Amino acid sequence: MAAETGGVQQQAMRPRTMLEKQPYMLAYGFAISLFSPLSSLYQLVKLNPKVHMTAPQMTKMAMRILPHQTVLKMAQMDASTPVKENFNPWAAFAVVGVLQGGVYGQANIFFSQALKLGTNPSYAGMFRGFGFAAVRDTISQGAPFVFAEPVRKQFIDPAFPDDEKNPSPLKKSIKHWSSVLGCSIVATVASQGLHNCQITMQSNHDLSHMTAIAKAYKENGVRLLWRGAEARIGLLLIVNILNESLLKKAWEKVPVEDA
């Protein structure tokens, strides 16, 4: 079906249905969950230096919750999709952050219980620290999602202009992904302190948002702002690549089929 505007036919578009989105959401959830629990465990260990685990031990423990994390990640993205469609990506990623806090929470609580860390961690506290989570993902995922293209156009394209007569698809792709990954690294480091405060709050159910900040700072000092960021940089690079390759496809509009 096509609409005619000023003598030019325009293809009518519609959002994908919930059912049409699910293959993308399943692939998205599974791919992220191959890395996310391991990243969470690594950061928990970094915040608790008394714990010593080898990489194979951490990998084995993280893989025990791969199915749980895949299902939770799918549910998270399905729940946040209507927010994006009815409001904007900033609001969507704030909701994504709160829900992501629950996904991280399941992992952090599982690991805290297994390693006997924190104060009475239980699954009732999966969403503790939701304030930290909302701001964290607004920065770490929302900023690259929204600003990657403007950064490319304003800074990377002028520095590395295309040959107008013979444009290179490879060069265009490199510039696009350089912008996405560059924005992701900056945004991830900027939000790491918030993430560490949520980990502390989820492992210690007697803490409020303010006392979690105080405890995390007391135990880590100013390093709280970046400790464990290397794991999230690796994970967020993967996440933002998947945002570009899968999430945007799930959220994009498709042509309405001709009657």
C-alpha cells in the first residue's frame, strides 16, 4: 500500500508486530547472556578483593544462569518496546535500565549467595538500586544510540571525507562503527560508578541508595568510579553492536503489504 504525496508515491510503513519481533529478541537476549553474567561476576569479584576465582571458574559459574538470563533479557526488551514506540529512546533506555537492573540483580544475587557475599541477598531484591540503573543505562546505552550518528557526521566525516565520485562502502562502515564504539566506551566509563553502587546495594539488602554510595566509596575510594569498567566496556561494546544489528531491526518499521 502506498500513499501519494505531491505526486510521489510513499510506501506506507508499520511497526513490527510483537510476534515478528520475537526472533530478534531471542537472538538479542541469548547473545548478550553469553557475556553479561560473566561480566557481572567479574565486577562483583573486583568489588570484593577477598574473593579469588580463576577465569574458568567464573565462566563455569556464569554459564549456570544462561537460560535464566536469556529469558529475563527477552522479557526486559519486550517490556521496554512500547515505551520507545510511544515516547522516545531516552525514556525507553531509562526503562531498559530499571529492567536491566533486575536482570543484573538475578545474576548478582545468585553469585552473592554462591560466594557467601553481602548481607542476606535474596531474589526479592532483584530490582534494588533501580535509581542507579535508570540513570546508568540512559547514559551507557541511550547516549550511543542517539549520538553515534551526529558524532560521525560532525567529527568523523569531516576528518575522513568520502570520495564523492567513488564512495567506499567499507570506509562508510568503518566510520559508522568507530562512532558507535567510541561513544559506547565514553558512556560506559561515565556510568560505571552508578553500576558499582547498584551491585553493592543488591548484595547488601540493608542499604539504601545513599548508604550504598557511602559503603561503596568507603571500600573502594575514588576507584569506585571506574573499578570493573573494563568488563562493562567489553560488554557494552557487544550490547551496542547488537543494538545496531538486532534491536534496531526489531524496532524498525516495515512496509505495509499491498492489499
